Amino acid sequence: MTFAVDPLFVDSFGLSEVVVVLLKVVLVFVFLLVAVMLNIWFMRKVISDMQNRIGPNLAGPWGILVTLADGIKLFFKEDLIPEKSHRFVFKMAPYLSLIPAFLVFAIVPIGGDFNRADGSEGVVTILGHDTLLQVADPPVGILFFLAMSSLAIYGVMLAGWASGSKYPLLGSVRASAQMVSYEAALGLSIASVVLISGTLSMHEMVLAQTGAGFGGFIPSWNIILTGFIPFVVFLIAGTAELNHPPFDLVEAEQELVGGFHTEYSSIRFALFYLAEFMNQITMGAIIVTLFLGGPAGPALFVPQGWWIGVFWFFLKLMVFLFAFVWLRATLPRLRYDQLMDLGWKVLIPLSLAWFLVLAGIRTGRDRGWSSVEVGAFAVGFGVVCMLCAGLLMMALRSARIARLAELEEDRAGLHEPTEGGVPWPN
Amino acid sequence: MAELTDYLKGFAVTFKKLFEERVTKEYRGGMAKPGQPDEKRPKVERLHGRHVLNRYEDGMEKCIGCELCAGVCPAKCIHVRGADNDPDNPTSPGERFGYVYEINYLRCIHCDLCVEACPTQAITESKLFEFSFTNRNDAIYTRDELLVGDDGKPQKLPWEDWREGEDELTSGWMRATSPSGDHRYEGVVQWSEELGYGVRAPELGQSAETADADADAGTSGGGDA
């Protein structure tokens, strides 16, 4: 196995390569900061449009600098550290959620011309060096994303714990429970994609999705190749992973004040806010890369180049950023038990079953099954799935009946005032 | 399945809103730079705003210093002291006039009870509520500030945001319901003339609306005759 598939490191590694890498790092860093600024503005503007309001319109043209004004304001506010807090962890937590948010974007391919068929798809030349438009393309690729999103939980968890206050603690317990549960569904739908693409590297995933698919015009994107279900599961689980509405129980104002960042103020709060919206962008970019072919897209313009990939990437990304705002404007927040039900009883079984179907089809294709055999497998598997779903629902129902009976029993017992007890209100 | 389509309906609703008219107005409190919009939302005719002290057509003040407004005020925000008129140069027709008249707008709840209590329609409310101050003393309006000017219109104080046409109707609520909101007096003129406007016509009120509705529908009945 090579150290990396990036052509930059193939021949030699010297000062000029370091310069190229540093250039890419700085570019992505600046891009992320500016993109977060615009993303927050975009969210506020679209959500106000959806509520018949005008929205921010004072700072800069169309209010585009509103985030900058907010950031400057937060920077100059007083920074409070609660007396009961664990000071070191309290100070460290914002960085624990911010740094993973930055790091994840390193593996996202954001441009390059993928319409060439000479083995140099997506390769660009910077300062005379061939390289990919992506900070790093590690062979573990998408696993890095899972690792970083798990690390980000620590930021939320420790922020709540270190605040030394009950609402942040409750918020962070919710957050970690939610993120851990949804990560399973997220991982299973990623597994489907990996199965179809046959690679973990983000660049090779994009390569696998280039070229014309069925009928010459439907793109061979993973959203179609994996049969749509993993995409839906990933979108829902990803939204939950972001703690984005309707899954924002972590910061449910009516119940938990501000959630895990209740005690945070000034620039530390701004860092959490930054991380939240940066994660949105990153999640959108990951969805685009996994399911929609990333920067790959048809060449619509005559002068071709690396920027066609950039154009397609941002077009697809904007669709998801809009979708996130749309979700925020439309859906009310889930209750905690609904959240857990959706995660454990719907998304995980669904994505697991779908993964097995894909694996079966893949195995069949490798062994050269005929279409009749594949059909028979599909039907058989469908029957098994239905049976399993039926059994699961029966189990859930009987558990519910038992729980209700128990409750009834408890109430009946409590209704009579016992010695020193308090009568149960009917 | 029905649940799923209901979800989609919700998304359709929020998407449609993108193209609807905005309900918010851009109000900058009269501080707009040139070219910037600065609109107020239209107000209802009988809005309870900043008070004015009215005058008769000959310029005499209507206030007689009886302190009924101060007595009825639930917020205790009105301070009135009367004094005897100078016989040679009277301020108001009659014996006495309002010598001190102060309203504390940090306390006033704009309930209009003072307007109802006033026997001479001296105090009424304009439609202005866009006035703010930076210290507590400025919140106390004195007689000099409350009195209408020589043209019968409210004084436009520097910290108030008056717009075109807002100083026209300073007695809407009184003219609609006086006295005591009794419907039998609807349309009956119970008030004196005002400087600059003469005797203002009564508002037609609810019976006019019923009459209109009857005429439109071509049926009779409804409303109390």
C-alpha cells in the first residue's frame, strides 16, 4: 500500500511539496471560515423568507455581514467561567468540538476535472506539481470522518460536564446518547456505499461515480447504485448527528435553557456556534461525495478545467445547505423517546437489512448468478425481512402492553393511601 | 403512508412562503439615511397614543384643572393643579385653568380613562407612540409640551417620530364612544369645537357597518336598532 494516492507524493517529497500542502490547508481553512459566515447568513435569510419576514438586512448588502458583526460582538463580550466548573476542561471543550469540524473537511474532494479518461481525473497542477483538490486523501478516507464525528461528541459531553450546572449536563447527556445511537445508522449506510464503491478513499469514491450510467444520461451516482435507502438513512442520521432541527434536543430552549453551552459566553460560545455550522457544511459535503458524485459532473461549458468540479461540488452542496434550513423551518422538535424510537427501531434495522440486500446482490454478481437466482434471492430476503419486522413489531407491542398493565397495577396500588403515603391523584 | 404525505405537505407550506409578501416593515425610527426605507405600519384610527391638550377655536385652553383625569388614572401618572384665571387675560373660559399638567409616560398605560373622565374634552390621545427618551425627566411631559400648537395640531417634539397625516386625528376614540361608550349616543355630537378643525363629525360606528352589510346583502335584521 502506498503512503497516499495523491500524485503529489508519488515521486519525491521536498520543500515545494510542503508549500503546496500548506497552501491547500490555508485555502481550506479560510474557505471554511468564510463559508460558515455565509452559511449562517444564508440560514437566517432563508428561514426569515419562509416565515414571511425580511431577516437581517443592515450589515452590508442584504445583511451579508451579519455574522461578522455577531462575531465581533461576541469577541468583545465578557467571558464568564462558572465557579463550580472544571476550569481546564471547560476551556478545552470548545476546541474539542471545533478542531474535528475543521479536520473532517480535509478529506473532502472539492474540485478537479473528472471528465478526463486518461487516468488523471481530478488532478490539478499547483506550482508545477500534480495534486488533488483535497487537503489529504488517506486510504482510510471515510473512516476518518466517522472518527472525527465521534471525537466531536467529547466536546459536547465535556462542555456539559465541566460547566458544573444541571441543564448543561442534561443537554450533554442527551447529546452523547443521541450521537452514539445515530452513529450506528450512519455507519451502516456508509457501509453500503463502501460496498458498492469498493473503496474507502474519498477520491476513489468520486472516481467510481464518474461517467455515464444507465441510459447514458442518468449519472452513476451512489444514490442510485445503492438504491436510495442508504441516502435517506444517511440524511436523517446525519441531521441527527449535527444536532440540527428537528433533532436539536441538545439545545431545546423550552427544556434545557441553552443545552450544553448554557454556561458558555463570549468567544467560547462563538466557537461552539462556529463548529455547529461548520459541521453542517461538512456533513453536506460528505453526503455530496458519498452519494452524489462529489465534484464529478457533466461538462456544460466550453472552456474546461478544474473549476467545473468546483462548480458542481458547490451546486450540490448548496442543495443540502438549503435542505437543512428547510428542515429547520418546517419540522417541530422530536420528543426524546421519539428520537430514540426512530434511531433504534427504524433507521438501524432498515439500514442493516438494506446493507444485507446489497451484500447479497454483490455476492451473487461475483459468483455469476443468473437473474432468476438474483430474483429468487431478493424475494426470499424480502420474506425474511417481513418476518423479522413482524416479529419486532409483535415484541414491541407485547412489551408496551406489559408496561401499561404494570403502570395500571402501580396506580391501583397507589390509589389507596398507605401508611404515611400520599394518595395518588386519579 | 398518510403520515409521510402530511410531512411533505408541511414542506410545501414552508416552501410556498418563500414567494409570499413579507409582513414586516423596515422601520428605522426616522433615523434612515437617504435611500433607506423607513416605513410605519398603518395604525387603526382610534389608537391610544401620546396625549394632547386641546384648545377651543378662539385659542382658549379647554382644561379647567378639575383633576378628574388624575383621579381616574389607574397608573397614577397624571399630576394636575388648577389655578384661578386672570380676569383680564383668561387662559380658559370659566373660573379656573390647568396650571400644572404633567403626564409621566414611564407609567402611563394608555387606557384612555382620562379621556373618558374629562368633562371638557380637554385631553385626548393622538396616534403617536413612537417617542422615546434617554432620561426619566424627559419622560414627564409638561403642559407646554402637551398643548396643541396655534394651528390646533400636536407639537412635534424633537424626540418624537411624526409622519405625514398622523397629527390629523387626535380624538378618534372619544368621538366614537362618548359619552361612556353608550350606544344610544352613537352619532350624537357631545363635544365642543376644536382649534383648527371646528366641531368634528361623529364616527358612524357599528350601526353604520351593519347598515352597510344589510345594504350589501339585501336583507334586514341584525344589529341593535
